Amino acid sequence: MKLVEIDIDDILKGGEERLQFWSKIVIQQFKEVGFLRCVNIPGHDQKNLLEKANWFHLGHSEEQKMTLTTNRFNPATNRLYRGFFPVIKNQGSHKACFEIGNFEGSFEDHQAKHDPSSVASLMLEPAQWPEFEKEEAESLEFRKTVRAEFEVYHLVAKVLMECIAKGLNIDMEKFRSRTDKTCATFRLIHYPPRTDTIPESCKLPTGEIISTPEHHDTSILTVLENFNYAGLQVQDPKTEKWCSIETQPGSFVVNCGKILERMTGGQLRSTIHRVLDLGEERISAPFFYEPNVDADLIDFTTGEKWSDVPYGLWMVQYVKKFVEYKMVCGLTVLFFIFPECSIPMRSCRTKSGIEWFMGTKKRTRRDSYEFCSSSDSIIANISTAEKIFSENKEMLEKFGNFWLYDRDYEGELLIRSNGLRESTKSMAYYRPDKCITFQTDDQKALYECKPSDNYEYFMMLTIKEACFPMKPIWVSTMESIDIRVDADILKAVNGSRIDYINLQNHEIYNPRFCLTDRCCSMSADKEVKQFREHEKFYPLCVKL
Ligand SMILES: O=C(O)CCC(=O)C(=O)O
Ligand SMILES: [Fe+2]
């Protein structure tokens, strides 16, 4: 597919008449194809940017790059949002990324300024830069180039937005006021040739292999340099046929993202695209142009809001479906609570945490669980839940979802992971005979826990990492709880706050939560003892 070319320099220099001229073409392309090409881009240096991307991705070990990763891939770092993302093997999306955005201020100042559980704290986290040993000069050059190119891409996005505003007769100020503190992310992508187990869905009938499955971009606009590498394919909106995008030196491919589609009442198209594995290293550099974190999301053609929450929160919810973000959004740990003893959490452990889904036996068909929220399925299967929820309306409003367990509940629950990693393919059954079995997908039992006298109940706790405003809240009537989980999990969740909540007066207590060598023990302090009054239900709350 040959894309129509937009001359950026001509728009910048040409005045009102040229803007009128180009805006018609931009609108037409975004309406029909959703993709266009930008040429004559002042300040863009393709060769230099590729050199720097290669230097970073191909010139350093995984270990070096992992020093720049985020907490979900390396619990030792306190970065949460942008940075290095390693390849996650055996998944649809097979790429390593280095992401940069927000260049203002130091990380320490940023941390001091923001509530750590706020979305702003997450999305405006200042960029982290490589400072590789014995490569001080190169690290600095890398930083200079990437920083300068960020501004080049940003300018292209702003110019195109001028065209769009002009072409659709939208007041540019409405765009500007929602994007002047953009949360844009600039990404250097490395697609190594696939040598992992390729999911069936990534094998095309033509024998070609996919390294990024079909998707829309979430952005307003995505501005992409693909360094003359082939592999990008777009689904023709009319014929639904996949078309390869031609390469052209020194140009950007730009596509309209989901947000712009919705901002323009669906007039501009966010077209589905994908990337093929080339059987060799592939590098690309997209820039995702995004609104301000607190921007309200409006359809400019009608003036109506299309999201109840501002951009930052909307984005957090939306990206959950992408594998790179899965582990940010949910870390669920299954805790089995015994008065004195504990069970190691091997079977539901991954290095960075996983998400488990729950449902009843009635809904055991595999695909029933793929995208269903765990809380929904549990709530739906506890008969008294609705009553409890109505009695605790105030708490619900305050904390969002919570799950209820009746200690006498004898239903059969099936718990399974979303299969992100090999070790997450295990299953745990809770049976009416109160025997808990973990099984792998090949049905080989890993762990079995027989009922015993001191067995009280089990609970499942979803721990959201600290980066999002989600607060796991946990009610227990137990005086002392000793939870032993692998240190990996604990490190990953260490930023999260775990609270006790008093159902009677809705007060929250923070028990001590300390990390010792390979176990965590949580001992009840005096306030927590008040909970003993409340015997019947053991709600688990997760603020979403
Ligand atoms: O690498 C490419 O050519 C496209 C990347 C892409 O579609 C994305 O990151 O959203
Ligand atoms: Fe994309």
C-alpha cells in the first residue's frame, strides 16, 4: 500500500493557504485509510536515530538493559511506567521496548510531589536514561538524540492536529488545552527474530509469522519511523485485506489512534494494523501522542464526554488488555489462611506476579474466563452477596469492588490463571470437601492440602501494584496471620498497602506488614482485634 504524503515543512512554512490545502488531504486520508505518510520533516535524522536505537538494543546485554526496567519486570527498581520492557516469550507480541516520556524534573522530586497511588504519579513519571558504565559519552549522545527526536515527532503530531482541527472545523484551542501537557511516550522497539514457541494465532496461512498481533493504537496519533524495515501491515478498512506498508527513507508513517477516532465522533478512523516477523532484527520508533493526564475526553463534534473518567484513568483501564501491561494491572495472590501454618505459594507464582481468574464449576469452559473479571464471577455465585453489598453501600462507594466469602460456603470454585507464563498455567481447585489441589495444565498435581483441624478458610487477595490507585483491603478476624509467600511476590507487592477494614464503622487499619527473608508475617496489633466481633464474612476489597 502506498500512503499519501503530507509535506510537513510546507505546512510549517506555507501559511494559511497551505494549511487549508493539506488539511483536506489529511482528513480524507484519516477518514478513508486511517494512515498517511509525512515527509520533509525538519530536524529528523533517521540515520542517527537508528544508530542510537541499535546502540541501546543490540549493543547491550539483557542484564544491562534490565537495570532500566520497571518494577513489574524487576522488583528491585522503583520505576513503574516507562523504561525497558524485555521480550515476553511465547506471546503474541514479541518485542523489547525502551520507552521515554516526560523529561521534566528528577524522579525523586516527582515522587515527593505526587501521591504514589495517583495516576499522575504513574503517567508523568520522569524518563529514565541509560548511564552505562564506561559509556558515559555514548549514553549522553543517546539521550541528546532521543530527546531531540521526541520534539521532532511532537511537532509533527501538533502540525497534523492543526490540519485536523482546520479540516473538521474544530476550535484548535480545544485540542491544545487537552494536550499541552501531553503524556506522550516515545518508544524504541526491537523485534528480535522469533525463536520461541509461536502461538497458533501468530501463524498465518501464508507461512508468515506475526510479531505484533493486530491492534488499534490507544493514542490520539501515532507517529512512526520504521527505518526502512518492512513488516508493518494495515487492514484495509473497506476490503479487510491485509496490506503491507511501503517503506520510504526519512519519512514517518502516521496513524490515527482510538482516542482521536472518538474525539472526532468516529469520522477519523483508527485502523487495525500488525507487524510481521522478518526473520531478522527489526527496529522501529513510534511516538504515541496522548492527551494530558487530567484531560476530559470529549467528542469535539458533539461536545459530549465519552468517558466518565479523565484520560489517565481511562488509559489505565484500557491498556490492561495488552500483555506488556498485564502485570501492572493485577497481581493476585491466593492466600490460604491457617491459624498457625501456611502454604508456600509456588503454584501461583511468577517473577512479577500474575492474575488469576475465578468462577464456579458451572462456568468451567476455558474461554468463559478469558476476559471475565474475577470479582464479577465470584459475586455472581455467592447468594448472599447482593444483600451484603446493599448493606455496605457506603463502603462499596468508598472502595469499589469487594468479594465476599461466607465461611460456610461450600460451592466449588475453579481458579485458574490467565496463562501468561508457563508457571501460571496451573490450576487450583477448592472442593466442598475442603481439599485444595493445585494442578498444572497437564493435570499433574503439584500440591495438595488436606483438610485439617486447624484449617479455617481460604481467601484470595488481589494485590494491585502500587502504581495505580488501587488499594487491596483485607478483612480478617484472625488475631495473627502468618503468610509465607515467595520473596519474589512480596517484593513485587511491597509497594501496595494492605489494610484491614472494620465493617462496622468502616475504619481502616494498617497492620504491620514486614518483609523478612523469605516470608512475610503480619501480626495483628490491637486495633485489628476489634474485628473479631465480625465473624461471618471475610470480604476482600479491591479498589478499581
Ligand atoms: O513497529 C511498527 O512498525 C509498528 C508498531 C506498532 O504498531 C505499535 O507499537 O503500536
Ligand atoms: Fe500500533
